[in-house]
Amino acid sequence: MKQLSPGQQNQVPFVSVEHMTSIVLAQGVETFLSELTDYIEEDYKRWMLFDKTPRVASHSQEGVVELMPTSDGEIYSFKYVNGHPKNSKKGLQTVTAFGALSDVDSGYPVLLSEMTILTALRTAATSALAAKHLVLGGEEKKGSSLTMALIGNGAQSEFQALGFRAILGVEKLRLYDIDKTATRKCAENLEKLGFQIVSCGSVDEVVLGADIITTVTADKQNATILTDNMVGAGVYINAVGGDCPGKTELHRDILLRADIFAEYLPQTRIEGEIQQLDPDHPVIELWEIIQGKSDWKKGGKNVILFDSVGFAIEDFSALRYVKDLLLKTGHYQLLDMIAEPEDPRNLFGMLQNSRKSAA
Amino acid sequence: MKQLSPGQQNQVPFVSVEHMTSIVLAQGVETFLSELTDYIEEDYKRWMLFDKTPRVASHSQEGVVELMPTSDGEIYSFKYVNGHPKNSKKGLQTVTAFGALSDVDSGYPVLLSEMTILTALRTAATSALAAKHLVLGGEEKKGSSLTMALIGNGAQSEFQALGFRAILGVEKLRLYDIDKTATRKCAENLEKLGFQIVSCGSVDEVVLGADIITTVTADKQNATILTDNMVGAGVYINAVGGDCPGKTELHRDILLRADIFAEYLPQTRIEGEIQQLDPDHPVIELWEIIQGKSDWKKGGKNVILFDSVGFAIEDFSALRYVKDLLLKTGHYQLLDMIAEPEDPRNLFGMLQNSRKSAA
């Protein structure tokens, strides 16, 4: 792994919120999403190399705090992320995150980064990657005639829209949220960017004519956002909001007539929509499609469901991409994070010498 | 949980290596260790409140990277820590660490800190806390006549010595390391602080007349540092170095004639000296002694063994202590770590607005 600052392994590059904003805007949001999708796809193509483990969750009444580690044997990554649905009523983010990359050979961290913005981007990039393979058979930008319904118009919604435009070419959106001000906010943001928007007053209305339905709501409960009668044959559902035990968005009947795809089954069985199904209900992992290892073919009458909960490898890819952009953009600061005594066995001497130099 | 900077939850206080050094020296190392021992003891007294889970380890040929989370229902903490025995040959630290505290109700991080120095301190404080209860029956500073053998004179050794002086009053030390320059370094550091030091040429020699034997070596293998014939009846062993699968320091025969104490059994059965024993071999958890819940009494001929591997609650206590010192000492910087849009649902608008203000 390349050093950012040779000989200064005690200095860890940190990407703040301001730095991340500058990096994303310097690339352009859609270019960032497009390149990030490529990084995630690369890592899905070497899926077997990774250490994979369901995330480590600490649940409380108000929400959940999770750690998401993974490693490809050369680089290790983890993300800290919370999910607190009531936060927005307090003026706080529902989801905040930060994370790090480190060098497996030495164990030293090599990047620390904000990941609140980055998580919204990698979630959208993963959704777009899945849809590229499951809707367009792996080809990009052939979906400009497709209409996407976007249910849930909160913090992640615009990123989803931009991801689907960057990768699939989707321009036509139908928006719905139980909170009309959220829909207005989302519509205003996206109209400026040239999308064709229809704002809707109900779920029944928003799904009319939609080829793709993206659900990205935030309630921590089993909220049946979509019922069976609302979803026509062959529709593609990108289910993003249900992502912890007891938090789902789809009626079970939809799942029973769907071809279902997931990121990492041991995690999705606990957290995804499929927590409503038997633990041996057939589900295909996305990497199998991306690597051409599955004989699944699009074209039946079944609904196609990507049951997304977010997996550690996507964060790994996102941090890897940000690290590759650091030298190019220069948007980071160095943190004095690792104690570096002249003699590594003399950590105590380093403390003592500070006393002398301070005296 | 008190805010450091009211109304600025997006700014997270960060304690760098330099800040940590300043904090520890401002308190004085032994005062720091003594107060930290009190914090750990407080948390051991409310053991049942904590979420407890074995650490999440990612092993490679060169070492291990671990995440250690816990929560008391109000505060959540985690530590990132690596263990790479060959690092010191490359001029790097064997163990480096950093960690965070966050507010369970909002999920927002409230402290990020270096923990390389802090881990050495909390390990020593935990060792001293265990010895206070297991050697002195819970009383402090009654052990000035005791002699401690210190096997392994690397980065953690001086902290162990200072912990045992701060809490038990131990002044007499016997030192041994396979690397004589490590012993010389340790002796020089500790003689300046008034310890009575005997440097020894072998393990057989170092344990002569020792009441307490602390083993704090770093090899990632089953290294039989101590064999059965070396350890007399009633000796107290503080075994710190063995802390992952396949890494032990004591011969099994010692364990078979020892009263054994551990931090958290589901973790220590995997990582500690007792990985050499049957999974149902009787072992007492330290909190049971500290809370007076065990009827174990000192005084038999058995060796007494504290099979320390380090547990997440000790890091929780250490971060809690550092956080309490921040306002007093002022040694921290604020990091722009959490995205804070005016409307929490409008993360994308925050990005867009940065574009405008940059234009």
C-alpha cells in the first residue's frame, strides 16, 4: 500500500466533512458515483478474497450503532455507523458515519474519513450497480426510457436518483414521502439537475407506470410501505430502507413472487426484507450475478428485488476510492494519531522525554 | 452525556498523541494510573449493565487487527487495535490503537482518541486492579514489601511497574527479557523513578524470591516463558502477553495448579492462557471478586493467575476518564467529522450549497 507521506506512518490522513464535500464537488457528484460504482464492481469481482462477517450491532431503544469491518488480505477497513430514526426531529442526521483503512501487514491506519456523505454515495452506487446487472444485464446507460419511483425523499433520496442516472441513464422520477416537505425538497434539488419529476400524493400513485421502485424510508419498524397489489409483474424493486432486525418496507407477499438478490446472505437474513421469510428461502448473492456465476435470467413475470442493507465491502471500496483521490485533490489533513517512539520498545521513554522537552 | 461544545455536535474532540502525552504528564503517570484504576473499578462494579461481546478479530500472517465495542446503555465505545509482533524490527509499534466514545441516544461520536499510549496505561491499570483484589484483598498500598518479576521489558513493561507501585506500593523489581537491550532500557527508565531494580540473565533467575510474576512478552506463538518448576506455591502471576489464539506464555502444568481469574470468559477461553485447558475448566471472572460475589479466598498453596487479555470495558473506562479530563486540561482539537445540513433530510442540499458558496 502506497504511503501518502513516506517515513511518516504516525501521521494519518483525515478527510473531514469539508474535505469530502470538496472532493465530491471537484469530481462532480455523478462522476464520483460512476467511478465509485466501478470500484465497488471491482471488489465484487474478487468477492472470495474478502474476510466477510455480519456487522457488529449494538441496539438501543432509540437506534443502533454498528461496526462494519472487512479485509482483502492487504487492506483492512471498518466503518462506524449509527441509525437513529428520531434524530431528524432533533435536527440531527439519522445516519452518521466515519471509518478507516489500514495496512494489514503492519496494522497501521492509513486513512480516517468522515463517512456520512460517503455512505449515502456508496449506498446509491451499490443500488445503481445492482440495477445495472439486474435490469440492464450489465450494460450501462441503456435505461433512459425507464421511470423510477422514489419512496422516501429524505437524506439519501437525491443520491439514489443521481446514481441511477449516472449508471443507467434514468431521467424520469416519481416522488413520494409521507412528509410533503421532504418531497418538495427532493423535487427542488433534482429539478435543478434536469430530472423530469412528478410529485405524488400516495404510494398507490407514485408506483403508477414505474419500471423501478426505490424504497428508502427510515422508520425503525416493520412498515409495510408497499403491498402486493401495488407492484406489477416484472417491476424492479430497489429496497434500501429496511436494514435492521424489525425494520422492513415490503409486504411478505411481494417477496413470495420475487426473484431476490442480496449482498451478503448471513447479514441480510438478519437485517433485510428477507427476515420475513424462511431462513432457507432461495436468494442469490449479487456477486454471483456480477461474476457470471449464476444462471438466473431476467424476463419472467416475477418481481425482481434487490434487498439492500449495505455491506462492509462497499465501504472498503468507497474508502479505497477516496484514498486514491487524496494525492490528486489534496483535500485532507494529517492527524498525529500513532505514537512513534525512536525505539518502538520505549513508549514510556517517549512520554518521559516529552516531560524533559517541556521542562 | 455532557456536550463539550454545546450546539456543535458535528465537531468531535480528538486527542492526538501529543495531547495524550500532555494529559498524562499533567496528571503525572502514577496519578493517571491510579485514577484510571478507579474508573475501571467503577465500571467493573456495574458489569451487568454492559453489552459484552468478544472482540472482532481479523487475523493475517503478520498479526491481527481487532475491534472492541461495548456500551453501558448511555455511552458506546469501541477501540481499533492491532498486534504485529514483527513490527518492532521495522521500527514500528507492535500495538497501535485508537478509539471513540459515542452517545447511545443519538449515535453521534463525542470523542476520538489515540489509544496506543492509553492502551498501555489501561492494561497496567487493569493488572494493578486485579492484583489489588487478588493479592491484597481489595486494599491499596499494602504491598511495599512485595517483589515483582517483570518478564518481557518492552513497550508495556514500565507502565506495569508504575501501575503496581501506584496501587499496591510495589518498589522492588526483577527484570528479564531475551533481548538484553530491552532490559537495560527498562531498568534505566525505572531506576530514575526510584525503583529498586535487579536485572537478571534468565527466567530461572528472575523469578527467584518474586511474590508477583508479570509476563508481558510479545511473540505470536505458544512460547512457554514459564515452566511449572519455576513457580512456587502461592505466587501471583499477572499474565499479560498471551492475548490471541495460539499465543500463550505459561506451561499448562502451571494452569492446572492455579486459581484462575479472567476478565470476560467467552473472550479469554479463545485468547488467554486458558485456551490450553478444557472449555469447562473452572475460572472466576474478575468482576465477581470486585463485587464480592465469589466465595474464593486467598491463602491456599495454589498459584493465583490473572489471565489478562484486555477487555472492551477497560477501554470504555479509559476513554471515559480521558473525556472527563478534556475540559480540565484543554488538550484536544475539534474535528469536522459529522455532516450537519441545516435540514437533516437535506444532505444533498448541503453539498449543493457548498458548490454555490465556492463559486
